[in-house]
Amino acid sequence: MPPSETARRRDRIVNLLSSYGELSSAALSDMLDVTVQTLRADLRALDEARIVRRRHGGVTLATASENIDYQPRATASRDEKARIGAAMADIIPNGATVALGTGTTVEAVARALVGHVGLTVATNNIHVVMALRMAQDITILLAGGKVRLRDMDFIGAESLAFFDGLQFDHAIFSVGGVSETGDLLDFNLDEIRARQAISDCAQECTLVIDHAKFGRKAPHRWGRLESLDRVICGGTLPEALLQATQGSTCDIRQV
């Protein structure tokens, strides 16, 4: 089902706040060409979902020691994530071996791979399994251990051992945020260990990320953008991040 006009507008609010940092309600109303009443309803819904924070007449993206819940993340930047998924799927040939991590952008990649034939997919993300259930001639390997019910994924010790035994063609993962200077950021150490295990298990490692993650704060720093083989992102990569990757072999694709 295509997103509603309300969902598209709320995606734009998230993207504008990602670009500008903080905006007044009046500025957002002008940028979106909507009434103040409509904007207030949008901001109330995004605030309740812990995506934005309203204070002293201004609006910012929420910052927290924990990522927002799965359903608000699945809704935010939906069109952008679909473009990212399609761009990643164009790179992966039929018959490839692919490790897919957690997160709603990685789930969009899984949906875009449904038309591929003969894939072997390893994942710790139950949403990925559900997205791929209609794919043809596919083998899916799922990490074990304790399920993190909020996100329907596995990020414990069993997940690390699972990925450690693989040698795949492609590893695809996302992160909680990327700093202005190119640091990869996340919300807890178990997530970081799982992402590192996924990125180490394949010949090519790709970060997929919507541009609301650029400049988004998270408490743990664990890697660098320029150390990756490829980054596929929505929107325009900030100039500081483009400069951070200059001279590296990282392939930056903006969709």
C-alpha cells in the first residue's frame, strides 16, 4: 500500500530536522506549506513515537540512549528506504550469498531482493525472514538465541557465533547514526558486536542508511564510514562526510 500524504509529510519533517538540526513550528509550517494546526498534529504524533522532541517553541530529532521503537522507524522515511533497497538489490546477482543485519532499512533491502533467484541469506532479523518468504529458490539461515521482542531480532552471543562461521559475498547492515565527521554510532554494545560480526563475514560490506541518520547522536562509536566498501544512502550526503571519505576506496551512492 502506498504511503498516505500524512506519512509522506511526516517523513519530510524528519528529513528537514535531520538537515537543519532544530526548526521552529512556524518555519516547518512554511517549508511544508501546511497550516499550523496540521503541523501540530504531525508533531504530536512524532513526539509520542519518540521521533522528535518539542521544547521552547523549537523542534529537534529526539536523542536518547536507546533507539526508537520498531514501528515508528518502519514508518519514517519509507520511500527513501525503498529507493535504498532497490539500489542495493541491483548490485546483488542471482545466486549470491548475503548476510543481512537488523533495522528497517535492511528490511527494505530484503523486500527488494524478493525477485532474485537462488540466494542464500543469513540474518539475525526476523523481519527479514518475513520479507523474503515469497522469494524463489531461496535458502535462509537464521541466527539463534534470545529474541529481542521489541525489534524481533537476535543480538546475543549465539548471533555472534553464527556470523563468525560464515564466508559470504555480501554483508549489508545499518547503524543508529553517523557523526558529522564519519563515525559509526549505535545505542548499545550488543548491537555493535552483532553489526561487527556481520560486516566481517563477507567479501563486500555495505552500509545502508537513510539520511535522517546523518548527524544523529548515539552513545557508542565503533567504526568509520571510509573503512567500508560501500555506502548507499538516501538524500544528499553532507559535505563534511563526503570530505571524510575522500581518498578512501569507499563507494558512496546517493539515491
